[in-house]
Amino acid sequence: MLESTRMHFLDNLRAFVVLLVIALHGFMNYMAYASDCYVVDRQNSIFFTLLVLLIDVPIMPIMFFIAGYFALPSLRKSGGRVFLREKLMRLGIPWAIAVLVLAPPIAYMTYLSRDVPMGLFEFWRTDFWTEMYEQSVYWFLGILLFMFLVLGFVYSLSGRLRAAPQRVSIPSWKTFVSFAAVMSAGFLLPNLWRSMDDWMDVYYLFVFQPVRLPVYIGYFVLGLYAYQHAWFTADGYQPRPGCWGLGCILFGLAYLGFRGWSLSIEEPLLLVGAGTGILFNAFCLASLIAGVAVFQQKINGAGFFWKSQAANSYGIYYLHPLVLDPLAYALRNVSLSVFLKAVLLVSLTIVMSWGLSALVLKKVHLLPGISAPRPAIGR
């Protein structure tokens, strides 16, 4: 395996994406035409609708890509059995606790904010397990754990995978076009029957958006491929921020424009699904590579802020709904500009979640899988 030091820029990018997740969930409360949020404020703006549409596209694929990138070196360092045990501890136990204990009161905010006459414990016993079942943000842990389990199983059985050396390979534009095309096809097929924002669950175990699931799997596999071909190493592929940043902006604007135009189309035409899938995946891929390029060149250190954000990104992600939704509920009747209210909600949630993770989860070890330090894997 190539000699390397830890890639702080990928840790920092992941931490930044977690902050974007908080921004997404905060801004959703102030979208025009919002209906599915836990707490819907009477004040709203089309500006937040556009922001949500943009932020929503790349954040989870980037998370799956980084998870895939770090998975192979972790497997090779610890071995399949230790890798699987560590993932079950780090993801499985917090996920189970979240689904059973944390997700119900988060989902109950939908009833509370709309004055539905039902108490929390009655909701927990009845409606939560029928039409209101969900896993809040913790669906990500379940899907990621499943991907890790499949990877660990394949790795244990495949001597070829275990023996395959890491080698430098610079991707061409054809590599990226081909990947985006495959992802667009994987997006389009389920989109013929389901909306891209629809959710489904499999026997209460896994909750996901069926249109987006192929994209998440694809980006996890792309992360494995990128590591194996030494992307982002000193001798490997190092993307240029200018080209990818321009592509990110152009594809983002095209995606917003197309989504706005598609609202005027009454039937879910094949053209609409194909256009949405192509622009969604082009914007997503450009955002990923542009983000890596910017963080590799500009935010590749381990100063206090980014070191703390990277160390607490899991805890911040895990805790933020417990902070954000009650705050959004408390701010409903506060007379402030909608823009100031949104910034206040997101900022307070970030600071409080960060503090709770750093000062409570890391110190008290309430959830060992979250409070344990991330393995120091050089990549």
C-alpha cells in the first residue's frame, strides 16, 4: 500500500457536510410550500426552498463516498472480523437506540406543532408504528451499516480483493461521464414509479428513498474505487478547484431551472425524469469533486476548529435533531425576520450540538460507539 499521511481534508469535508445537513434541516422549516417538515413556521421564503433544493442533492452521496474511501484501509488494517465488530459497535448500537428511543419524539414534533390532540406516549405506542414510522436522520446509519456488512462479508470471501494492491490511476473525463451516466440510469428507473422524495421502509429495519438508494450505493463504491486507485494522494489524481467549481455552479443552476420548469408539467413524463436524473447526478458529482479539490488545497489542516469538528462530526449529526426541532418549535411565534430566524436556528443548533458532543458524549461515554475516537487510518 502507498505510504501516506492522514487526509485531513476528507475529515474536514465530512465535517463540513454535517454542518450542511444541519443547515438543510433548519432551512426546511422556512421553505415556501413546505408541508412535510416536523415544524413549519408561518414565515417562509422561496429563497429557502431554492437553498434546500441545492443542498439536498450532494450531501448524502458525499458522506457515502467518504465512508467508502476509508473502508478499505480500515479493513486491511484490522481484518474482516474486527472491522465488522467495530462497525456494529460504532453504528449498530447507536442506530438501534436512536430508532427506538430518539426517532419517536422527533416524529412527534409533527403532531405537537400542528396541535394534534395526542400525547407523546400514546403516539409512541400507536401512530409511530403505523403511518408515522420513520427513523429521522438515523436512516443513514442503518443503510451505511448494511453497506459495511456487505463489504466485510465480500472482503472475507474474496482473496482477490484482499490481495489487490493499491495503484495510482488517473481518471479521464470518460470515467466521470460514464459514472454519471450509470447513476442517472439508476436514478431514472425507480423514478418512473416513485417520486425522488418518497420514502419507504423494509420491515421497520431500513428506511430509505428508493430513487436515491442506487446513487448512494454508487458513491460508496466510487469511494472504494477512488481509494484503490490512489485518488487524492501525492502521486494520484488531484482535481482542480476552478474547473470543478465552475461545473458545480453551472450544473446547480441548470438543476434548479429544470426543477422549476418541471413543476409546470402535469404528467410525470419520461423527459422530466431523465432530465432530473441527469442534472441531479451531474450536479452531485461536480459538487463532490469540487468539494474535495477545495478542501485538499485550502482546508487540509488540523487546527482547533476543524480538528474538533472532525472529531465530533458523528456526535453533531446524531444529536442535532434533538436540538433543532425543539428550537424551531420555540421560534415559531418569535417576531423576527425569516432570514434572521433561520440563521439563528441553524447557528444555535450547530453550537449546541457541538458542545453536547464534545462535552457530554465524549466525556461521559453515553454511547461508546460515538464517543470512541475514530481510528487513525492513514489515507
